[in-house]
Amino acid sequence: MRWRLIRACARSISGRVMAEPLLALRDVRAGYGDSVVLEGISLDLAEHGSLAVLGRNGVGKSTLLLTIMGYTRLARGAIAWRGEDISRLAPHRRARRGLGWVAQEREIFPSLTVEENLTVAARRGRWSLRAVYDLFPRLAERRRNRGNQLSGGEQQMLATARALMTNPALLLLDEPLEGLAPIIVEELTAAIGRMIADEGTAVILIEQHAELALSLTQDAVVMERGAIVHRAPSRELLEDTATLDRLIGLRIEGENVTPPA
């Protein structure tokens, strides 16, 4: 009943029905045990949409992704996937519906080869071994290497490629560029851009490189203390340097990183 009422409210004015969002959060309050981290989070993501989640450290960005995947305690609100309430659904069942997650810790299998990491949870669809090797040529070169024989950047590519092998409709990326060399950042940025622009994979991207995140995505939100305090199209926020500096205080100007064309 709760989600039925929310869906009814989402219908547009003048009798025209708006497209069902791929993912919708409504007044979500969530955290760990008795601790509340997220307060009153509401957002929509369209099919093939892309969203940058920005904010200083410790404001709840990673908790937002964990909540979408079902790893936190939902105290209030609702989460819907293509109109279905998944608020109480287990994480593995959310993954089967098309949610993919690349954790900040990468969590690859160190004793398995690159190819074994990629095939262990693969599902049929657009993203095959050939497709991910085309996206990440380095992984094709390292296909027989074990996970613990890869560099940090290669491990990040593997974690992303492994998530793609589940053929998700939505990929959640938690700071995929953190701590990587500039050349690896450029390769991963190009791959993420291709996923969004060419392959139509919906993405929610958490990234401290604010300008890169905004150059890759369509829309953006900024979080403070577990709440969304600013929303804007990514291009508009990218040009609003005063707001970026006030809300985030993180700029990449002068770094040896080139945003995609």
C-alpha cells in the first residue's frame, strides 16, 4: 500500500503518466543498529540515468550505496526498483534484479585468476568476457594472473569488470578512482564514460574528484550529515564553482587528470 500511494503521487500533472524510474528512494532513514546515518533521503534515477553523489568524507555517501543494496537497517521510508518495493529484499535478491555494486575495498578473489574472477558470478547479457576485455584491455593481458598479482589500478578494473559480468541495469561505484595513478585514473574514467554514454548502463558514482564525476554524469546531489542538501544537473553544478567550493571544498584543478571529452 505504501509504495502504491507513492507511485500514484509520481504520476504527472494533466493526466500524462511519467516514466517509472529505474530506482526511487522516498524519505529513507537508515543506518547501522541503533545508529542513524541517512536522514530523509529521496531521489529518482531514470533508466540509463547517471548520478554523481558528492560530499566531504563521512557524510553518508557509502552508506547510501549500502542502503540501496540492502546492507543497512532501514528505519523509515521506501526503496523501489522499477516500481517494485524492494525495501525488505535481501542483497542477493536485489543483485538478481539488476543492481551491481563495486565496493570501495574492491573485494576481488585474490587466489583466483582474472578470468576466474570474471566468470564466477557471470550472467548472460551484453557484458561478456569479450566485452569487458574490450573495455579493459589490461585485463585481457593479465587474464591468467591471480588477483593478488595485480596492481591496485588493475584490481579496480577487475572489480568493475566483475560487476559488469553480472549484467546489471544499475552499477553503484564507490570511489573507483581513489589512490590510483593518473594514467589509471584516465583509463578508468574513459571506461566509465563509455559504460554510461555508449552502453547505456545506469550509474551512481561516488567520487572525490568532483569535476571528473560531474563530467561523466547527467545529474548530481551533494550530501551533508546524511542528507541531500543540493541537487542540480551535473553540467550546471560543474560551472557553479562557488557552490562546489562551499559545499564540497574539493577541487581537482591543477591535478594531472584530464576529464573526458
